Amino acid sequence: MKTIIKTKRFFTKRIQSFATILVTIVAFTACSEQTTIEELGLEDAVLIEKIESASKITVDAAALPTATKATFNDELADSFIQNVQLAKGLGYKVSLYTDNESRVEATSTVFFSMSGKQLNDQDQKRGFRRNKCFEFVFPVDFIMPDDSAITLETKADWVLIREWYKANPGVKVRPELLFPVDIQLEDGTIQTLLDRSELMAVKDACKMNRDKRKCFKFELPVTFTMPDASEIIVNERADFRLIRQWHIANPTVNEKASLNFPVTIIYKDASTAIITDEAALIAAKVACRN
């Protein structure tokens, strides 16, 4: 009798142990199906490479996790979503476009985890595209395709341009950055860019890892003649914005302000030169690049 009872107890314990193991396996399997790689603590760089190498499907931008909104209203406030690809269980690869010309490139790529956290991308080539060559000194003015003006007072205001295009989904023409603009370089130097050619010269120097500072500046005051024959005198750096304000008030006028000569330019070594006409000014700029 005792032997039978012991045998029953033995089999009961074995059955209980087997049941416990079975429940554990089922629970682990169910949990594993729901656990993302992010929750397993995979490092950002490794996760990005897994997203890159995985098969992906294109999804609507609305499919991005809610948490990404905070990033797009902060660090990526200057960017538009062009394409979103989902690597199931891993995360998202998002292609971006920006009107912020302080960025090295207009297009770039960022990655998000399944929960919506922006991943820290250590890839130098991808990171370089989103790097800033300089910082704009606000305010910065744009003329939109409908001839309305948008003024950015802070970095957060880049979303105003994005919102304009959301309200005008059929418009493909990009906004026009109004010159002159002030920029701040990494060393704290602030300089005024008179036109797009000067902006591109700074960006080219950035891409080639050269000194981005302009080799000369104007000795103030200088005078500009506007397309309506009115004149604007720039007595100090802040007065350059008067030219932008004129164009905001006359958005349909494509002709730009013309500089009145002669002017004196001051080189980085403090030496000066008198520039008598537009050809001499262009020659001075070309000499700077050589």
C-alpha cells in the first residue's frame, strides 16, 4: 500500500513539473513573439544595421509611432518625410528632405525603433548629410509659392513651412530663401551672405573641410538700389534685413537689389581694397576660392 502511495506521489510530482515546464515554454514563446529587438537592449548601431539589411515594406507616414512626433517637432522640425519603410519587429527607415540650407545635404535618412525612438546613427556618411555647415542667425525670411511670407524667429519655427505644404498638398515648388542672411560658423564667427552664390561657396567649403569664412566683408555703410529705384543704406549688419523686408513687401518682383559702387572690402588679414564695379567684385570672390 505504501509503495502504491509513493508511486502516485512520484507521478503526481512529475506531472506537475512537466506542466510547469510546459506553461513556462508557452509563456516564453508568447512573450518572445511580442518582444522587439529594442526591448532586448540591442544597441542602436546594431539595430540600424539590422533594419538596413532586413526586407522592408513601404508604409504611410501616418504609420510611424506617436513618439516620433516629438522628434519631428524638435530636431527634425526642418524636415519633410519623403518615404517610410518598415522592417517588421525591428524599426523604421525614414527618408527626409529639408529646406534648411544650413544642412550639408537636402536629403538624408534617419531610423526609428518600433516604439518611435530615434536611433543614434554612427554611420559617418549618413550622418554627414544631416550635419549643419553653419547656423542661421534668426530671423530668416521665406517667400512661399503663393507669394506669402513666412518668417522664422526660432529653430522651432521650421514647422511653419512644413505646415504650409500640408495645407497646400498639390504644390511642389519650394520656398525662396530671402537674402541677405546672417550665419554663424562653428567658431562663433557671424557673417552676412548677400546671395545664393555666397551660400553655396560656404557649403562647398564645408563639404571639402576647408575654412568656411568669407575672405572679405564690406566696410559699412554701403548702399543698395532696389528694383523700384529706391535706395537702402546699410549702416550696420542689422540693416541688411531692410532689403529682405522690401522683397517681402514686393513678392512678385524677381529682380534683386544692386550694390552701389565703389565699395571698400576688408580682408581677413585686415587689409582693404576698393572695388569699383560688379566685375571687380566677382573677381575678388573668385580669387578667394583659389
